[in-house]
Amino acid sequence: MSLRTLKVIFGAVTVCFLLASTYIAVLVAERQKVLGDITHYNPAWHASQAVSEFMRLERRLDAFNVPGRGADKEEVELRFEILLSRAKLLIEGRLQSIIQDDPDQLATLRHFADVLALMRPLIAELEHPGAVQQALQLLEPLEPRLLQLASYAQIRGGERIAQDQQALNRLYWIFSGLSLGLILLGLILIGLFSRHNQLLERAHGDLHALTGRLAHAASHDALTKLANRALFHERLAVHLTRWQQKGIRFAALCLDLDRFKSVNDTLGHEIGDALLKVVADRLRNCLREGDTVARLGGDEFGILQEVTGEREPCTVLARRIVERLSAPYSVDGREIVIGASIGIAPVEADIVSPDQMLKRADLALYEAKSQGRGMFCYFEPSMEERLDARRSLEIDLRKALANDEFELFFQPQVNIKLNEINGFEALLRWHHPKWGKVSPAEFIPVAEEIGLISPLGEWVIQTACAEAVKWPRDIKVAVNLSPVQFRDGTLVQIVRNALEDTGLPPKRLELELTETSLLDENETTMAALHELRRLGVRIAIDDFGTGYSSLSYLRSFPFDRIKVDRTFVRDLSSRHDAMTIVRSIASLGAGLGMSTVAEGIETKEQLLQVQTAGYTEAQGYYFGRPKPAHELVYSLDLALAAPSA
């Protein structure tokens, strides 16, 4: 039998194996999809959840019917709405397919829906005599039937999953056998073809090419094909040696893309990767032959530029890069606009290592980004001084809590309808033993970055509750939360401990969070907010109107208060659109049943304007500046009469 005949035979067998493998793979995928659908939507679990909610509703109705049991109408209505949503999932979901062979279970499901429809008017009129008893009478006979329905769904759902799992296992072994046969066939083919010198020579050539590709891959970025960090570091060392030996000047530039994270977050990483490729092409076109551009990681790039003068060539290059990278991009039919910030570090006589050069370029980049987008900045020795100061601040900040250097100041919040102080916002102050008062805008971001915001936030909550419990008239205290406090999962327990330790009623504690806290809205954050609400704590959204999705946040969670950002109040007299926005937010809060607070009130005129707009509360220097606890007054007349600090 000739080699050509063998090739034809083995080729035909290979095609058969491939077709069979493909067919089995399709069957496996279909079975996996069915099993995944059932797992994703577990009818038995939803049925059991409906039974649980049914029992919770019965208990709440019983408690509501007995004075002093602590159940109110709002809680009963909430439980009823939750039960309605569970019933809807059962009626519209896959439960129908599981119980369709059992008329009794179908009748139970229909009866369940009918009972809920009959109960809706009773829930709305719970205060009327006899309404609770009628509701309980409707629910009582349904309980054992629902329990039977949940049990039936559990049994049938388990049987269906087991059947699909068995079928999937059988397909798996068939597919594995076919794959093994295909592998063996491939090994036989390789053994036959390896006898021929032509294949060996070709394999040698392929190996040589592969070695070259591997060497290139080891020193270049896979996405953009630019040099990677390792190659950039090597070439930086070469440039530094030439500078030390021959005096050939050069500069290192670190470049970071502006607004790139929002592209990834909103359009996806595939669009982000495609955008990075275009950015790499534009950077190549900005450089001369002999210069190096590398992707250092993420959206950060590095450039090595050989220069003949001092700063002029670098300035020209930086301006060209900023201009070209800021031009609009067309990626996958979408127009995208980003920018670039650049840090420049020319080589100096005191440079002794590539890492030192990169550090200076990074410091210059950090300075450029702090000045705004689309900027470039040269390294200055003062940047290292500021970095040292930042490190010193971190060290002192780690010791400040233990050394009792923090203090809470309180600013009054006023009910402008009742014309009285109804709360104080707790504001953190740091009395540094050397520098005096340190601005929260300076140390709070540092605390967030180095992981101190959680213990610091715990101290603030504990101290604020301890102070508030001494105040008259059930005056509440408001505490600001950092987004970082939601991530470690201890916030709810910290609040619970503070309330238990101090004896402060939960309704007198209000937690304020900005839209930044909700920007990465996830299950952990929302679960924490709902748990805090169950404790009885009030939740407010602060600086409202400055984010991109304010209205969606109001749909995600029922806040107690909306605090309109002070920038709108500041512009009330000078800009008509500010008044329009302020009125709209007041109307929105009223429609959603949320009180509205105008921050930044500094004049009588601003107070009258927000009153006219419909705001219920106000806060600002007009009513008083933040003061330590021992200087607080609880009468609005006394607060207005006090001299401003």
C-alpha cells in the first residue's frame, strides 16, 4: 500500500472522527444548556422561597393583629409585595413545566394566585376592623397545599436534573472515546510522516521560526505588538550606559490614557483592547526611527527618546502625542474620545539606574494627571519631596487613631418647615501634632488607599453615636461613609455594635453615601444597605446630581433623604438652569416619598429660594459652621445668633 493511499485512508477516518466528535459536542452543549437553565432557574427553590414568604406574611399579620407586637402596616405591605413577586416567578417560570402532569398542583398554583388577588384590597385596608381576620382566613387553608407544591417541585426537579446528568455523563464518555481515537490516529499519522526527510526538514524550519516567534513574544506585548516592560527596561539600561560612556542624552516618557477605564467599563474589554491597538499605531507614527515605545501594562505606555537639546524635543513630542491621542477614534462603529497625560524625565548626571529613571517619569506623570487631563509635566526634585511628604503622612496617619488625634465636629441640619434643628452631620477633623489641622480632602483619600478607612470609619460611627445619645429631642446624627467601607463586609456589624454599645435608637442614625459608593453597584453593597435599613438606620444619598446615573440609584434602593449637591445651591442666583434642577430634585423627592436637603446654604436669599423650591431641610454656614460637641447648641435661634467662626 502506497503512502498516498495511507494518507487518503487516514484522512477519511480523521474526517469521520471529527464529524462524530462535532456531533457529540453539540449534544453535550445542548444537554449542558438544559441543565444550566434548570440550575439557573431552580423552580423547587423558588417554590420553597414562596412558602417561606407565605409564612412570614402570616406571622406579620398575626403580629399586626396584636397590639404591642411591633408590626406595622408598612412591614405587612412589604411582605405581601415580596410574596407577590415570588408568586409571579412561580406562575411565569419553569414550575409550570414540572407540575403540568399533576392537576392538583396546577390547581394549587391557580388558587394561590386567586387568593393573592383577593388579599390585595384587604392589605391596603388593614386598619379596618376584620380585615386582618379575613386575610388570615384566606391564607390558612392554602399553607398545606403550598407545602405539598414545594415538596412536589423538589422531587420532580431533582428527577429531571438527575436524568439530564446521566445523559450528559453518557455523552461525555462517548466523546472522550472519540477524542482518544482521534488522538491515537494523529499519533499514527505523525509516526508515518516522520519517516520522510522532507517532513523533518520542514519541521526544522518550523522550529526555527517558532523559536523566533517565542523570542519576539517574550519581549513584546501580545495585544499591541509594542515592546513590553522587560524590553523597555533593557533598552533603558542601554541608553543609560551610552549616556554615561559617551554623553548621548535621552529622555524617558511615561504615558497614561485619560478616560480609558470608562471605555472598558461601559463598552467592554473587547472594545478597550481594539482601542489600545489604535493608540499603539498612533504612538508609532509619532516617533522617529530609533526611538522606543512600549506598553508597560494596562493603559500605560513608555517612550525612550534620544534628544540633542534640553527640553524642546521632548516638549514637541509630548504635544504631538497629546494632540494625536486626543483626536476621536472610530472602533467597531463607535466614536470614542480619550486623551493622554505624560510624565517626562530627561536623563541627569545623578541617574544611576533604569529604575530611578522610571520612578522620576512616573512621578512626573502623577503630577501631570493631578493638573487635569491632556497635560504633560517634567520631573522636578520637589516631586520627590512631595512623595516623601506623602509617605510621612501615611506613617503619621497610621499612628493618629491610636494617639487620639482625631476629633468630630458637627454641623447643624435644619428642618426649614418646622424652623428647628433636627440633626447634625458628623465631620472628621485631624489635629496633627506637627502640622496642625489637616484637611479631610488630604488625608481621607490616603486612608482609603492604605486600608485605614475601615477602622477610622468605625471610630467615627462609634463616637458619633456616643455623642448623639446625649442630645435632646431625638436629634439625629448623620455620618458619611466611604465606598471602601462596603468592601470588607464588616460595616453592618460595626453599625450594630455602635448602636448596642451606646443605646442610640437606630432611627436617630443616618448614614450618607455618595453616588461613587454605588458606581460599582454589586450584591455586597446592596445587601449591606438593605441590612442597615432592617436595623432601622436611615440612609441618605449625598451630593446628588453630580453622577451619571442618579435616577437609577433611586430605583435600586429606597433612600430616606436626597441631599442636593451644593454647587446647584451656589449658582441659584446666577444661573436659571440651577433653579430648574433644584426644583426638579425637590419634586422628585416628594414624588418618591423622600425628604430633600439643600446643602451649602450661606445666605438668607438662598434659604428662601430652596424653601420656595419645596425643600424640607437645609444645611450650610448660614445656620452654623461645624463645631466640636461641647460647643453645640440645639436651638435654631441660638445657632443663628452665634458669631460665625
